[in-house]
Amino acid sequence: MRKNPLKILGINPGTRYLGFAYFEDNDLFDWGIKAINGKWSKRKKEKVTEIISLLIEHYRPRAVSVKKLHPSRSSPNLTCLAEKIVCLAKKKRLKVRRYSVGELESFFCPGKKANRRKLTKQLVTIYPALCHELKKEKASKNSYHLRMFEAVALGLACFHQLNR
């Protein structure tokens, strides 16, 4: 690892679950899901913004990678939240990169017909420590662990783009 590693925070925003992943260069150091309970409200939006601020303060990344939302699969609240995250990162003078799920699938599964499940399996081959998370995802009726896997993909894609 470099003396001054590129620190990246991958964020997959959600109005109920927020996936995150922290990298130093291409080394995955932390990952997880933050649950945000309750109906959408101004207070809940502030809570999510506070969570993001704390993650940025804790990890001190130089770049933030945020999921680019699909317009037909996003609510106005989620779109607003994603824009708030980008604004917060820019306000803290961090580099911001955005990727759609399709871009991530193409990046990690080039030349193959990809989907989120294949992307998840590819990430587990890169980071075997995520195997436990994959088992939880397969056993769960709710696919909220996918948010974390997408955050990992976001962070790693950002590293490869910025490290060129």
C-alpha cells in the first residue's frame, strides 16, 4: 500500500437502508448497512445526512462514490437524498463519482450478460471476506445486503477510475 493511500467511501443511498464501503486504495477496510427506521420526513432526511457526515468524519476520504439512480426506479425522496449526499461531499471538497448499476455490472463483468447477483459473486471473488455477507443475502427474504455490495462496487470502481 502507498504511503498516502487514496481513501474512498462508497455510498449506496436508500430511504430505509444505506450501504457503505470504505477503501484505502483497492483494499476494502470496512463495509456495512445502516438502517434508517420510520416514515420519510424532514427529520429522517437529517438523520441520513448525519450518518453520512459521521462516516466522512470518521474515515476522512478524499473521494466519495455514490450510486447514480435510475429515474424510473427512484422516488423523489431518494433522488433528493442522493443529491444531498453529493452536495455534502462537494461542500467538504471531496471528489465525487457517480455510477449506475449498469455501469458497475459492465465494469466488473465485462463481456458478460450481468445482473446484480453476478456482480455480487464477482465482488466475493475479489474480497473473500464478503462471503459471510453473501450467505446472509441468500438467506434473507429482503435483499438489503445488496445495498452494501453495490457500495463496495462503487468504491472499487471509483478507485480504478481515479488511479488511472
